[in-house]
Amino acid sequence: MVRSLFFVASIVFGVIAPAALAQVKDFVPVTREMLLNPSPGDWLMFSRTYDNQRFSPLDQINRQNVGQLRLAWVRGMRAGIHEHIPLVYRGVMYVANPGGIQALDATNGDLIWDYQRKLPEGMGGRAGRTITIYEDLIIYAAPDNSVVGVDARTGELRWEAKSDFSSSGPKVFDGKVIAGMQTCPGGARACVMAFDARTGKELWKFYTTPAPGEPGGDSWGNVPVEERIASPWGLPGAYDPVRKQVYWGIANPKPFTRLKRHGGNPDAIPRSAPAELYSNSTVALDPDTGKLVWYYQYLPGDDWDADHTEERILFRTSLNPDPQAVKWINPRIPRGQERDVVVELGEPGGIWVLDRATGEFLWATPFPYDVSEFHISHIDVETGTTYINWDKVFKKDGERHIICFHNTKAYWPMAYHPGKNSLYIPYHDQCLDMTADNKRASGYGPRSGILRPGADPNAFAGIAKVNMATGQIQWRYTQRAPGNGAVLATAGDLIFWGDMNRRFRAFDADTGKILWETILGGIIQNSTITYSVNGKQYVAVLTGDGGAGTAIPLQIVPELKPPRGHNAIYVFALPE
């Protein structure tokens, strides 16, 4: 349903700087072609480009001069949970302040306009991780279960569509706003939804769990359709404009244990894929219709809340996986063959490489380490079929297991450097200590994240450079403080990353050496981007409150007590 209810929001206008005023007055609508091939100085979507690489071609800031970075400006934000990534277009930054959106002059942080949504009493400004831009609209998933389009020039509400809450936030593909919904309007099942970007009209829904009688419906056994829950809550999908496919990640089934979902019988569904589709899968969808093109399931019939709902990254690579570095390799793939791939690394760890046209399994390996507690016991490398680690599945109430990994990489995305054919992956060396309790709605009792048994407590978090032709880890940087920042790779051969101990750093992309660091006022939140205005490059990062996602890792390092608030934007540049 589309509404135009202007009384549900308020707009505040700031004293606009002349340069920013010119940008607003002479606003150039963002076209499909601009989204496909963005200007190097703009950051038009969650990971800059549809392939989710988080790579910027800007190189004014580079290995030789990054040590000279200085604070250009800082701006406080409203209180509340925020985990989002801002946009920058032609010198204007659009940022999702808790409960609304602001437009800022990207050179100094001055306010241009502030769209502030009037939420129902008691409703906080829940976190949406992305906003998106299309034509002259900024599109936003609001906390009150709506998707809204506001005028990029003025912040005025242009359309509003009823949905459910989308913690991942929206993204525009060929004129369609597509977002993962925690539940679908009118039912318990979750879905991916599409809306017309100009009007907000609903176009299609893809239910992330099939009903009985639908393809894949029997993979849930006898579970009633209204209890088949697996949500696309994490991060928005990637897009291949040549193949016309969007790639979305789906989370774990709920309740969390097989015992709870299947009346005390963990063997009610298979131990191998497919089981409880499309949980813990990549789904490739036709963006015009929402129809499923293919799927691949990483973890069949999850038992431990092991979401595979983070970003999918697209690139082209040769395939030379090293058997010393990669555990599971498709033997039918000719060595050195080039493929267009989709790569995923979910909360339970592991690097997964698939052919993005067909979903064919190419190779996979445990990550950050190969341990017996890994959630997958093995993969049939001929077919790509995955097998759950049955030794760690709960067989009866009261059982306790340690499973690896847990929240090893969450909503803070990794980056890919095309010039080096390398992924830069942030991670936690964290496992899960969990006990089954069938009396509880969740299916579990005592549960906590723990340091991997036998691991170095001073190497709890890190970032790794992985060669994507061979799967070899080329360097690791480790530290005790948990990470929490999105990784950013640049043509200046720099890798930017931040953590929960308020440290924001630039690394040498080739060696992992720290070249620059600073201490900010709060926990780094997701958000790292770079952009340029009038020939000057900037690097921006947000700090603040990320809710439960930041609380869990801090339990492992109790001596760290960073402030849980301090919502702010920090922007850095080289001196004049």
C-alpha cells in the first residue's frame, strides 16, 4: 500500500553553505547508468558498487602520505542504535540518523536538511544498515515498518509504502527498490520485497521459506507454513546487470534448534542439504519478477543461530585453489580457468566460492581457522552438497556443545581489491557455548560467545588478506580488541578498518603494516567510506551505539569499556 502522509514527518533546514546550496539547487538525478558506473568521487550505495566490492578508485590518499591524514570535520548524531553506511553524491552526504535522514555538506558537515520521522511513542530508531539513492529520491527503511522515498533536494516525503522492518535496508536495482524483510506483511514468514522506486508501489515478494507443495517445501518436513522462518535480515544483496540476477543471503531457521523445530526429533530433516530451505543460503533472484534462478545452501538444518545473511561479493578470478590452503575443491574445475564468482563469508565462518551464473560449487574452506568444531563436517566436492557437523547437533534436551565459529564476521562487510585479486576479511576468533532447552521458545538455554578453545586471547580479532585465486592467506593482523568496522580498500593501496576500542587504522594493502591510526570518541560502527569533492579526497567513518551486536564480543574482553553512545561522523583528509 502506498501513502503520501506528510504529517508523519518533520523537516528541518539548516543554514546551507554556498557550495552545498548550489549542489541542491542544481541537483542532477541519479540514473541507472550512474549506479552501474559511479563517478570515482561518489559513494552511491552500501558498498559503492553493485558487486559489493567496497573498492574505491581514489588514490590521492595513498601509502606514501596517509600518515598525514587530519580530521577535516566531525558532527554529532541523534541518540539511538545505528549501524548504517552513508551515501555521498556530488558533494552532499546523506546519512541515516536514528529515526530519520540528514543531508550534509560533505566538505564540512553543515546541515542542509533533516527529515525526522514521527515514530509511535516508545518506538526507538532501530538500526537500518543502508539507505539508497535513485533519480531525485533518497529511499529509507523506516523503523515503523515502512519504506519511504524523500526528495533528495529538500527532504520532503514523496512516497511511503507499508512493509515490515528491514534491518538490512533497501537497494535500487533497475528502478526497483529491493529489501529483505524480517517478516512479510500479513504473515509470519520472511521475504525479500520489491517496490517501484518512483512511486513505492509493491511489485513482488519472494518468500524465503517455501510452503508445502512448492519447490523445496518438503525440506521442512511437517513444520506448518506459518512456522517456517528464515529471514534475509543482514546486509543487502549484490547485482549482476549482465545476467540480471540479484544475490541475497538468508539467515538461520527459527527456533534455533532442530529439537525445538521438529518436536524433539533432530533427524526429522536430512543431515545434508537441502534441509529447511532457503535458510543459510544464497538465493539468486530475477529482479524483474522475484523468481528464484538458483540457490546454494551452506548449512543444512542449522542448530546454532549461524546466519549466512551478510554481503555477497562479485568478481572475476582465475581458479587455482591450493590444497594446502583450501579444504574442499571441486575436482572438475580446470586449473587456471577464469570464472565470474559470488563469494560469501557468514557469521559461522568459512569462505565459499560459487559460479554466479549457476550456483555451481567451486571451492570452500573453513575460516578463520580449520577446527573440529566447525559447523560443517564435510562437503561432497563433486556436487557441492554440504553436511552439518552431526557430532555438534543437539540430540536431547540439556545437551551442551561448543560450535565454531560464532559471529566471526557479522554485519561489518569485507572488501575486495581487484588489482590484487584479494579479499580483506575482518573476523573474530569466536565460538559458541550453547545448551539445548526445549522448554524455551528459542530452543536454547545458557548461551555465550567464547574465545575459541586453545586460541591466543590477544588475537581475538583480526583482518586477513586472502588471495582469491589460490585461497592462501597472505597476511593477518590480529589484536585483542573486537573489530566492528566495514573494511575499505582503495587504489591508494590502503585498507581502512576500525574496532570497538575506538581505533581507526589504515593498513598497507600488500603487507598489513599499520601506516596510520587515530583514536575516536566511540565504538567504530560499520560505516567506512571514501569520496572526493572538488578534487579533494575524504575518508569518513561513524561511531556510536550498535546495540546487541557490539555487546556480545565485549563480554570476551571485559577490560575494554568503550562508551556505548557517542553517535558521530568523523571525516579525514590530507592537509592543504
